[in-house]
Amino acid sequence: MKVLVVEDDRALGMFLQKGLRAEGHHVEWVGDGDAAVEKATEMQPDLMVLDLSLPNRDGVEVLAELQGHFAETAVLVLTGRSQVEERVKCLNMGADDCLLKPFSLHELIARCRAILRRKSHHVSPILKHGMLEMNRMDRKVLRGGVEVELTTKEFALLEFLMLRGGDCCSRTELLMDVWKMSPDAETNVVDVYINYLRKKLSHAHLDGVTSEPIIETVRGEGYRLTGSRASSGAIKIAARASGPRMAAA
Amino acid sequence: MQRRAEMLKRIEKQLHDLCQPLTTLQCRLELGAMCADEASLLEAVQGGLQETEKLFAGIGAMRESLQREMSRMHESEDVEE
């Protein structure tokens, strides 16, 4: 998921960014109200973590701007002010939740998870492809019912491939969307991680008995998942040009 | 009455000023514990000490205004006697 952190305290902003990145989100951080609106326009975040005390344009003004133009973006408000009226005002203006400072990073992450879970309530967080099953909320992957432990990057790579069903994904696309790197970057990181994934997914299946390869190389093009296509009820999954995310049918 | 309102406003601001470094400290330490490698833990401790300095300054300001209010209270008690 794409998350925008808006916090004028640089150190705190960086820690929130690190903590949410460790959760596997794509996270950007800005330090003032004007930059928040500008960045939100550019990245269309799924979630904004918004501090109220901001230079240039305060959090309430940002919230008002969001209400008009970014109805799809969920908002978690952070505040150090203890007045209940202020929190009520923010919730009435469209914020999804408020968190009073000081708070624990674990609580912030859990609240973000809850907001995103509610937000995607109408869309199943489960992606399926043959024997492969991914829960994007719990960040769990199963192959044939066996859990596969993946790193954040491996998870993001597999998520991108699964969102594409059985369609081919080029190395350039993977480099840009999963690693946020330039298409000209001279690196074999995609091939290395595809190999990691292949190994982990094959080990997880049938207790060491050789299984069907789940990721296929398309010569001169890239990679794709083999076998039957994705299914998750009546939900149509689409990978957007700006990165993978869910879309309701 | 007006002085009381001013005092409450000041306490509110001082509490707000304590919240920021305390949140940063909490998040720094939790992130350090999550990473758990030596470099992350060292960074968390060093950064944590910077945040405690800010907390000390905040507590100093609160103590100062408390002492000011207490001496004002004693003065008014003396006048009443």
C-alpha cells in the first residue's frame, strides 16, 4: 500500500517512515502542509498519516483539502493536543482515526493496519494463483497450505506477479515498480530475487519433493507465473502502471 | 479566574511540547528493538539520549512555572493573613 507520512519533526517522520516500510508499504515523508497536498496529488496514497501541527498549512487545512479531492485516501491523524473537540472535529472532517501523542510505533502500525483492513473491506485481501495464496493484509503466503516466509522485497515481487495473473512482467517494470529504481539501472537484482522466490516456493511444497516451477522465464521479455490464473471471488485484480494495488470490479 | 485560564493554557502547551520528544524517543527505541542488530541498537540509544535532553528541557520549563505559581500562591496567602 502507498502511505504518505506528514510530520514536521524530521526525526519522528523518518522513524514512522522506517517502521511503515518494515511493514512492506511504499512510504513517502513530507514535513509541511503545502508539500502534503502536493505529494498527495502526485502519489494518490492509500493512507495518509497526518500530524496536525504543521508549518505553511496546518493538518486541519490539509484534511479539508483532502476531503474535497482525495476521497479514496484514508487518514490517520496524529496530535499532541489533548482537547477532545479537536479530535472530534478531525473525525467529522473525514479522518478515519486519531492517535494522541505520545504513542507507540506498534500502536501506530496496528492502527494503520486496521484502517487499511476496513478500507479494503469490500475487496478481498486474498490473492490466489493455482496452489499459491497470498494474504496482503496479514502478509502471509501459502503454497499448497504450507506457509512460505518471505522478506519484504520478495513479498512485493510476488505480489506484483500475482496481481498480473499469468501475464508477463518485464524486468524494467519490476525494477521500477518493486525496487523504485531507474529502468536504466545496471543491476541483476530482479533475476537474483526471482531465484530466491523460486527456491523458497519450491522448498515449501511437498516436503522436498520436486514441484512444478511456479515462476517462468519468458525469454527476452521477463517473468510470469505459471499454471492457472488468479481468482479471488468476484474481485478483479489489476496491476496499475503506478504500482500494484487492488481494484474493485 | 483569568490567571487560572492562562495557567491551564500554559500547562497544555508544555504537555504538548513534552509529547513530541517522548513519541520520537519511544519510536526510536521500538525501531531499534525491531531491527535488533548492534548498529540499530547503538543508533537508538544515541538518538534516544538526544530526545531525553529535550525532555529534560521540557520538564525544566514545567518545574519553573510550577515554582512561579507556588510562590504567587504563597504571596497571596501572606497578604490575606
